[in-house]
Amino acid sequence: QVQPVESGGGLVQAGGSLRLSCVVSGSIFSDVAMGWYRQTPGNDERDLVATVLSYGTINKSDVARGRFTISRDNAKNTLTLQMNNLKPEDTAVYYCNSVPVGPFEWGQGTQVTVST
């Protein structure tokens, strides 16, 4: 099964920005809704942060609205999450996957750590 490859995480101070990227191999990327999920420390589940449909419509969770921008490039099978004004509570491992999850396995994720 296809496994997305996430990158772009790191350590940043509160108020800073990071840009996450995800590449998904194969031919079905452009046909499915994609989203960024995150798993915060001590949480067993991954929460959906933002979604972009195959034709571009975007949905965001409350934590993402006003701070995060999701985008996709179907020609490059790439999903991006621009995160601004980061807060310590945004500390998590971030994953990309389809919405709902199905065609792809979970990748390794990328760690985002926001310090005070």
C-alpha cells in the first residue's frame, strides 16, 4: 500500500511558522480528498486539522482557522500545510492522509514542537 511521506517539521518558538509537505506516490492522489492530521502528546488518536477536496474546496478545524493554510498540487502529488502563529498546544506529530482514511497507509509523520 502507498505510504505518504511527510516533512518540514521542527522546533519553533511560539508565534513562529512552519511549512509542512507531504508527497504521495501513485495515481489516485488527485482523485481523493486529502487532509492533515495531528497526534498530540498523550493522545492515542489523530485529529483532523484541515481538509482539501480533490477540486480545491477547503475545510478547517477550529484550531486551524485563521492560522493554518492547506493546499495541494495534484500535478506533483503534494499536500502542504502552512502554519503561522504557532502555539505550544500545536506540538504534535503531523500526518497527511486521505479523508476519510482508506487508500493509503499512515506515514511516519513529522514532529512539530512549539516552545514558549
